[in-house]
Amino acid sequence: MDVSATDPVTGGAGEGPHLELDGFSGPLALLLSLARAHAIDLARLSLADCIRQLTAMLERTGPVLPLAERADWLVMATWLVLLWSRRLLPVASGEQEARETGADQRCDLERAMLAARTLATWLERRPQLGIDVFARGQPEVVGTEFGLHHEVDVIEFLWACAAQFEDDADLIDTGTPYHPARLALWTALDARQRILQLLAETSADAPLERFLPALDPEAGGTTPPSPSLRRRSAVASTLIAGLELAREGVVTLHQPAPFATITLCTSTDQRREAAA
């Protein structure tokens, strides 16, 4: 059966896409009408080819085809699949039961078709994002630059830096080696000697601060550091020397609680040796 259509792709208005099947050539609406009237044998047609052509035409038309018409296509295809599936079902025992079942299914499909058309019409009237309305906070792309990247030629940068010293080349002393100034700080060796000297005088417990030096700024260096730096250096060196002597078993360190005063005294073994 061959029926000409207005459009070789979409057919006429409301007729659906034009199908080319083995045994039928025409719009989808005509095929559905013939199937309802039992004027065409659906067993001779390929349902897979029909669905494949319908899917291809939906993808080809894209946004050009109105949403309501695409919904009509899907409803007609659903009707066609229903008629095809009836051939797979066993024949009803009575004609009255068959007619009632068919009427119920027809009403359900008609309601679904009406709901699909109503929803499609409502969606078409809604403002489209990016066309009629725009999301808040999105900048306009036109005239806007994103992701600025600065590229630097390392060799040219080094030559430019070297050019800054060409005028003052005679003023730069390149013959005398640089020697950093040695600060007059209290060392751990000095702290060890002071701890042993004071423990020889008394064996009683004493706080760690008692073993700190007088902090002479001129002793042990050429450049006097700041008072705070001298004190921090003395405290650190005295603590390191005390820990080293405790590891050797010469002294005993005691701290009753965290952040409490650290006390230092001669170990018990050293006391016994001194008493003997």
C-alpha cells in the first residue's frame, strides 16, 4: 500500500512522520487508522523498522518540530504498539469482554493523549532558560575575557636584570668573599660546663633558670645580638645540655605538670659515687 504525503519526512499536519515499511508507505496516522479498521495485516509489517524510523525522524527534526506534535507522534506510536501486542494475546472467550477491554484501553490512551497535548502546550508557553529568561549571576560572554595568563621568557628576564647592574659594575666588590657575622650566642657546650660547675657546688634541686648565664653581650662573638635573642638562645642551649646530661645519667630532670617549672639536680648514682 502506497499513499502520497505532503512532506516526505513529517507528512501533513497531524498525520505524523512518513514511514517506508515493507508492505506500507505513508504517514503514521494513516497506518494507525488502517490498523484500527483491520484494513491492514500488521503481521506483515516490521514493528522494529517502524520504531527505528520514528526515532530517527524525531532526532532529525530536533527543536524545529513543535512539542505538541511530537507528543502526538508518541501517542500514535503507542496505539500502534498496543494493536501489535494484541496479536500476541490469546483470543477472549466472549466478544463482549473483548469489546469492553478494547474500550477501556481506548479511553486510557485518549486520556493519555489529551494529557500529553496539554502538558506540551503548557511547556511551549513557558519562558525558555537562556532565551526568554536568564539565570541570576551569569555574566555576558560577549566582550568578557576569562583566564588571563602571563608568560615570561626566563632568559630575557635574566638579561634585563643584568642590564640594571651595568652602570654600577665598578661599584660592586666581587673580590672580597662574604663572611656572615658571628653572633655572641650561648652554646650548648657552654651550658653543659655551667651546669656541671653549679652542680659541683650544690646537689639540691634547682630550677633550670638558675643555670642560665649572665648573658654578657660581648662574650663569644663579634656582633652582639638583641637581648631577646640572647635569652632565647641561652634557654634553648641550657635545656639541650640538661637533656644530654640526663641521657648520660649525670643529672635528673623533673617537671610536675605540663608548662610547669623544670627542675634539675644531680642523679642518685652520682650522689652515691660522690659519697663513696
